[in-house]
Amino acid sequence: MGLSNNDQNPNNTNLFRKHTWHPETNDLKKERRASGLPGDFNGTASELDQSDSFRKRNFSAGDYVISPGSNGAGGSTLTHSWTFQPGRHNQGLYSNNFREAQRQWKRLQEWGEVKETKKIKKRFDRFSGRKFINDYEILSEVGRGMHGKVKLGREMNTKELLAIKIIPKTERRPKLGRANSGSQKEKVRREIAILKKCIHPNVVRLREVIDDPNSTKVYLVLECMNGGEIQWSENQSPLLSVEQARQYFRDVVCGLEYLHYQGIIHRDIKPANLLLSSSGCVKISDFGVSYIARSGLNEENDVELVKTVGTPAFFAPELCWTDLDRPRPKISEAIDVWALGVTLFCLLFGRCPFQASMEYELFDKIVNEPLRIPDAPDIGDDGRDLLNRLLNKDPNTRITLAEVKRHPWTIRDMPDFEDWFKGTNPEASGRVEVSNDEVASAISLVGRLRRKLGKLFRFRRPKTQEQESQEQESSTSPSDSSLRRETGTSNSSIALSPSQLSDSFNHMSVDKQENNAGESEENARDAGAGGGGQHLEKPKIDFNWDRSPMSEISNPVEEVDTKPDEDDYDEDDSSDDRSPDSLSMHPGGAGYDVYCQAYTDSHNNRMEYSQQADHDLKKDQVPMVAWRDYEHLNRSRPGEDPNYNSISGFLSANGLPMSQAPSTSPYIFEHPMTSSH
Ligand SMILES: Nc1ncnc2c1ncn2[C@@H]1O[C@H](COP(=O)(O)OP(=O)(O)OP(=O)(O)O)[C@@H](O)[C@H]1O
């Protein structure tokens, strides 16, 4: 099997990675892709054929012409469609795949509108070991990206194979030294909003979004691209013939032209985001960093576009601009055209046109180094011309996609290219709008996080004066409006002020306003259960992060929809989403640890907090809320409990995680609830 593009650069693989790349995930991604290919499930013969195609990954390209279908009027609805029309060119060579491509496209069109499901049900059959998510049986894992993983699923009624992309709604671990920015939410929203709208034979099709408000993950059911990523290089040598590269290129050009017409700049065009169907048709995928123009391309010069997202080796010169003396050219859809040029170069020659070991060096080469086109394989003068025009450093004179389609190299050996132009004209599809509202509402709030926060900080509605005075009468303990202790439950808790609470929400990247509404009711109930305002000896903050044990889903075909996120039926998840009771995080290379261990006794009381790293914690090493509460408690109850004389004792007594990095300086604190500022 060929290597992915991340293996191409002998010097620095980071330059082939998307910005904000996660090194661990990338390694996993490669391994998974190699090992996770389906093949051992009991399916029908045709399914086995399809699963087998995962292993082979050696399809030749389908060849077709698309033309607007009868619903082509488009507008803002999803009714526009394309119909494959047999192209006369290359039919002898690709006729079988062409028919398959036609069949597949017909089926995709029958899907109609994207289904939106708000409820997830997971089931596990302990006898057969089969796993189900709603109507889909989960067969295996087919890939991993930076944020999500992709499983192979089979629709239970139709037996159709589909790809189920599972994406956390928020980043699992806030980035070091900053609160969770919410960028993951934005990424997911964007991807869903775009996929919902885009219906084109060269864009991966979305079938269903399963977005349970109680789930921290969103599930995208996508058409299954059995061929996986285009395999294009091995040891810096090409794996594709020039003809095959041209076929793939044409597909990408059509898909990209459609996206641009819809006002979408993909911003991460590269071979790894080009997936092959079993018929050899190439489709563009992964819209996580795409840009959606609200009023059509060319009319905006959004600052958003200047952000360098995507993969450095595929960055256009205008994105690598460092020259302070000259104005940076406008960033436009031409950045995708450049990336398309780099991609074509990769497909033809098995390596990137500009390579360097350091990012700044790479950027310098992209901006200043002339393009050198290898002699072999021979792509002809027209091929060289096309590459030179795609990789024109000046975006203002760079070739456009309309010109690319008419370029002699692109249409070489295509006798009926006029039909092809007509059939692939994106204008025939009608323009679809992706509004701000649609992006914003693409995923629901993470209700489960809300509930966790509610349990963590059990707070009450502000009391009326009458209630306050009643309580004062019935209580002999000192009253403190920001410290409330409850009895009658094992989970006694500290009440936080609204500002403390909103801090916590911000750190969790959960929308404050939406939370407030949802929380108040729940917390009012919690407060009611607490009753009486009596005091416990040891106020505790209950993190309540225990994961439900696997036994919960061990009954035959038992539904576990009450805890939809506990398991993706993926063993690795246990390491991704650990409770603080066994937490030990070692984010790549950051040089810090977070330790925390505790156990509960037979009465479910947290008994001991054993610290692997401890003592003399500084303010910036502990959760902000915990520190505030510690100070508060020490002021109000000095010396009452020896445990409270040290911050570590306080954290220990309250089952709170703590962190320190004894061997590194400066100390860095990262905590899932309250990251440092
Ligand atoms: N529709 C699909 N059919 C088959 N395989 C797929 C499909 N979508 C994605 N994959 C596989 O899963 C892998 C990860 O998917 P994808 O790249 O979309 O995830 P991601 O988290 O958005 O990735 P990243 O952000 O790192 O680019 C891909 O490399 C591909 O091999």
C-alpha cells in the first residue's frame, strides 16, 4: 500500500499536516487505516465485494460526464441534482466502473434531504459482539483524523455500507495554557452546514446527522468511499499513471468548481482529502477548515480568509506572505487552485513541489523558489504549462478553474469535451446558500456537559428575602451566601456565585447563555433535594465523572441510550475520556502531568486521594475555582480541618485533581474544568 501524503517529506512531516495537527492521532490514523479495513463481517456477497475493495484500493478511474438533472433549478433547496451521462471518451477503458459510478450516483440522489436525528441509541449484543448505533451496525474503523474517527457502518434494512464519522462537539482536552476556544464546535458546524448543502458527484455526500443534545459527539453518516484516500506515492515515487492522475484531477476540478460556485473555499485540498469510491470516482471530503462566503466569492475580503488553516505544504504563496514592503495579495479561492496544482504535482511525480525541513524555509520556497518540473514521467508541454499556470505565484494571474477545465492537458483524449463542459457546468446546479444561522445551528448544545456542570456545582436560584430569613431562623450555623452546604445526600456541594459559575462554563467551552437556561431548573431541583441548608463537616465539590462500567451495556441487545457517550464501541475511548479518578495526562511533549487518584469505599464515599505529585502547589497550578474556594474556606473556617491547611489537602479532601510539573519550569496547569489563564 502506498504511503499517505504525511509520509512524503523525509525532513519534516509536520509540513504535511494540517495546522493544529495532533501528532498522536496522526500515527494512529495511519495504523488504523492499515489495520482497520473491514473484511471479517458477515455480509452479502456484494458487501463482501465492497469490503474487499477496501483492501485492494487499486481502482481505475471512472469516466463520466455529468449534466444537470431534471431538478436542476436549485435555488436554496436541496433539490438540485446531477445525472451521469455516458461520455464517449475512454469508455472502452473504464466502462465497467462508469456503469458502477452511474449506479452509485443514482442511489445517492435517492437519499434526498439530509436526515437529521436528535436521538441516539446504542446497542450491544453480547453474544454476537455486534454493535449498533441507531439503524446502523458498526463493523470496523476505517480511519482517523485530527478530531474524529470514521467507522464503517451497515444500514440494517438496506444492508448498504456507509461511513460514520464520529466527531466530539468540543475538544476533549483544552489546549495548553488557554481555555477551550470552541474551535472544534465551529469546525463541526461548518462541516455539517456545508455537507448538508453540497450535492455533487465529486463531493462526499452526507446522508444523516445524528446529533443528540445529550451526547458530546455528533455522528455524520456519509457515503462510504471504499477506495479510501488516493494512494499516490511510495518513497517519493508516483504510484499513478499520468492517465490515472488526469482522471482524478478532472474529478477534483469539477468538485472544486462546484464548491467555489457555491461560495465555499475548501482551504485544505490535498490528496489525503480526496477519497475514492469503489467505482474509482474521486470526491472531495473534509470541510472542517473550509470558508463559506456569505455573499459569494470575490465580493468579500474577510479577515477569516487570511488565517492560515490547512496544510503548510499546500499553502499558496499569498498565505505564506512575509514581505512587509509589499502588500499581501488578496486571499481568494485562488488558494484552492494553488493547492490543486500541488495536488496534481503530487499525483504525477509522487512528491510535493516545494519541500523543506522547517516551516519558515518551506514558506520561503513557496514564495520565492521557481517551480521545477521533473522530466519523468513525461507529461508533455501542455502538462508543464498547466502546472506552471496552476502554481503561478501571483494569484491575480493564476489560472482559473474554468480555464483549467478547458486546458489542452485536462481534455486530452476527451473527444466530447464540449459535452463535458456543459454537463459539468456548476451553474446548472443552482446556488445554495449556507446562512450564518444554519452554521450556528448545525449542532446542538452538549447537554451532557451541562448536566455534569450542574452536578459539579450544585447551585440554587437566588433566594427571596423571606426564604433567607426562614433559613437563618432554622440554622445555627453561620450563613454565607456563596457557600451552601447540603445534607441528606452523599454529594454535598459548594454553591458558587454566578460569576464563578460562568467562569467554569467558559472554561468548558459551553455556551454560557444556553447553559443558564438549562441549568437553573436542574439546579433548582438539586437545591430542593438538599433541603434545609444544614451544614456538613466537609464541603465537597462532586465532580461525578465516573464512567459507567462496560457491564451497563452487556445485556443482549440492550439499549444504552441513557448514556450515549460512554462508549463509541471503541476500546480506545477509555483512554480518551477518563474520569479524574484515574487521570494521568501526558499531552505530547508539553512536559507536564496531571495526577489524581482516589477511591470510594463501600458506602460510596470518596476515601482517599493519593497524589503522585503534590506539595506546595502554587496558585497557578490548581483549578481557579478550587483555589478560590480554598481561600474562601480557609478564611471562614481556619484550622478546622488539618486537611484544609494546605491547598493539596483541600483538593484531596474534595476529590479535586491537581497538577504540577516538578521537573519543568514554569509550572503549567491544565485541567478539564478550569484551564489556566
Ligand atoms: N466517507 C468516507 N468513507 C470512507 N472513509 C472515510 C470517509 N471519510 C473519511 N474517511 C477516512 O477517515 C479518515 C479520517 O477522516 P477525516 O479526514 O474526514 O477526519 P478529520 O478529523 O476531519 O481529519 P483531519 O481534520 O485530520 O483532516 C480519512 O483519512 C479517510 O481515510
